[in-house]
Amino acid sequence: MFNSSGKHSSETVSTLKDIGAVYTASLLEEAISIYKNGPTNDGRNEPEKDDLTEEQEEKLNELDKRFLN
């Protein structure tokens, strides 16, 4: 499942740390920092993806790879 809006992202980081998933929490923190406006918590369904630079997309793709390995 993909949460493109970023809704609850800060709570997710905190929960991941609480359950000992520190590595995954750090990946999520890195992903959040890539978005220029930060994650949205307003319930939007449209991701900011269209506004990302090529460099930002490359960084997110690298995080995907790190998460899946």
C-alpha cells in the first residue's frame, strides 16, 4: 500500500521507532526530508510527486532500493 499524501508520516516514524524498526524509520525520515513542503497532513489524495525534481525522484528511488534490500 502506498500513502502518497504523507498523511500520518510523523506518527509513523515515531511508531516505527517505538517498535524497534529504527532502520525503516530512518528511511522514512529521509523520504520526508526530500519533499520541499514536507509531508501533507491535510488528507489530500494527490501526491506532490509531479512537483519533484529529477534529483528528488532519484533519491526516493534509492530509498526504495534500500528498503527492499
